[in-house]
Amino acid sequence: PLFIAMNPKRFSSMSSTAKNYDRLSRVYDLLAGIAEKKYKLAGLRALQVTAGERVLEIGFGTGQCILPLAKAVGDRGFVHGIDLSEGMLQVADQKIKNAGLQAQVKLRCGDARELPYPADYFDGVYLSFTLELFADSDIPIVLQEIRRVMKPEGRLCVVAMAKQKNTNLMTRLYVWLHQHFPTSIDCRPIEVVHPITESGFSVQQVKRMSLYGLPVDVVVAYG
């Protein structure tokens, strides 16, 4: 999401944004996947998924994190994934088949504001470079849906571009580009910890990182 229009929530037509995802799906790993990998892996380590757990990834994209999640839960666990784009789903699904992990994973297209899962269902929920793609008004809705489907003792991990009080030159430039070219640079730094706590989660860990000078927070919270 660094330099690509990726927001299914701030466009009047979700179908047009899904088509954009579809067009990017075959090249996304080259465009942004490499740059994001370090931070996604940091989030996976922080989530500490164990064998036998049931885990959800929201915005799984090309499946970069779905594979290690599936390996972590093992034969007794299961991973669900939800994403807007059918193209992204197809790329991720092929990776799963190539790895022989079909028995542990189910992917679907859908809207994170209305998660199609029962209450108290997941041991862990994971989002990387996804929450900042939602409109400010939609972030609490997504977090409340996560809290609904997560077990009371479950864990949430969010990896996101973070807004900080003292912004550096790179962040100011990125925000300026986002404001002037929102269809090309659609994600933006957001308050990460505050909306999570406001949604009733208990934040246990915050790791501050930097991506090309842009602040990134890895946040772990309990339900």
C-alpha cells in the first residue's frame, strides 16, 4: 500500500476498487510485497500463533502471511482470510495449493466491516498494512467486528503506518502526496493504538519501526 491506490472503503464504488486490486494482484509482490515483508514478519512473531489455533487474516492480499500462519497452526488448526479482491484471492490460493496447505486455509472475498464469521470464533486476528486503508469513520466499525469474532482471550495484531506527534520530512512528504494524489497514494499514517483501545481492546505491546523513514507500529492487543 505504499505507493498504490489500495482503498476499498473510501471510493463510492467498491467494485471499481476491487478491479484495481485485481489488476495489481499479479505484480503486487514485486511492487510492495518485498518492502513490507520485514514488518509483516515482525507482526507474525508478535502474534505468536501456536498449533491448533483458529486465526483470521483481514486483507491477506497475495497471501504473504497466510502461508506462515497456516504452517504455525498446523494440522489441528485453521486459517481464514478475507480480502476484497478476487484477483488477490486467486494469487494467494495458488500459493496455498503449491505449498499443499489447502486443508488448513479458507479464503473468501468480503467486507471487513461485516465479517462473515460467528462470534467468539478466532484465537487470533491479524492485519498488516490494511487498517490504514479504511476511512477514519470505518476503522472503529472494523475493530468492533474483530472484537465480535475474536474469543475473549484472543489476540489481535495490527501492523500499520503510524501517525506521530513529531513528524519527519518523509512523513510530511508522504501525507502531502496522499492529500494531493489520493487515487495513486491512498493509504496514510493513522492513529493506531488509540482506536484499538477505544474499541475495548487491551494493548499489550507496541513495537515502533521505520519503513523508508515512515513510522510503522506493530501492536498486539487482547480482547
